[in-house]
Amino acid sequence: MRNATTERRRAPRENVSESVLICPCDPEYTEEVCTTLNVSRTGLYFATSMDHYFPGMNVIVTLNFHSDNPMRQEYIADVVRLERLEDHKWGVAIRILMPNDPEV
């Protein structure tokens, strides 16, 4: 007999592919541009071949990233979950905490 799983997400997910720039706050780790697999009002999920992410890691996320976009918005976020995917990749769930305003 299987136990029913309870949905713990606070916001529904949408399957949206969008470029995001993920910059770990620790300069020891490299930044990368990824494509989201799904997004919500409070977070996003992407696949990566980088293995340096860990739960609790702080990152700066630039949504809808294009290098020539002067209006891009950055957010402070943290990694909340990792999943091992096929082809030696990781699924990374990010929780958006607040906008990053470097002028403040």
C-alpha cells in the first residue's frame, strides 16, 4: 500500500524555459547561464552539469538573462534541493528571497 504524498510547494510551477544567470555568492564557484525547466512566483528549477551546488548555498539569480539587456533584474536566492538527473546532470531548485539592488 502506498502513502499519498503531500504537495509542499507554496506556489504552482509552470513549465517555462528561460535563460537565467546563476552566480554563487562565494567566488570559489563559477557562474553559469542555464535554462529553467520550470518556474514559480517564488523559485525556479534548472538542470546543470556543475556539481558545486549544495542546499543552503546563496546565489544571485538574473532572470530572463541576455547579456545585452540593460534592464535585467537580479535576485538574492538560495539552493533548497538537488536531484541527480540522467547524463551526469543535477536538478537544482532555487528559492528567490528578495530583489538584489546593488545601488542600496
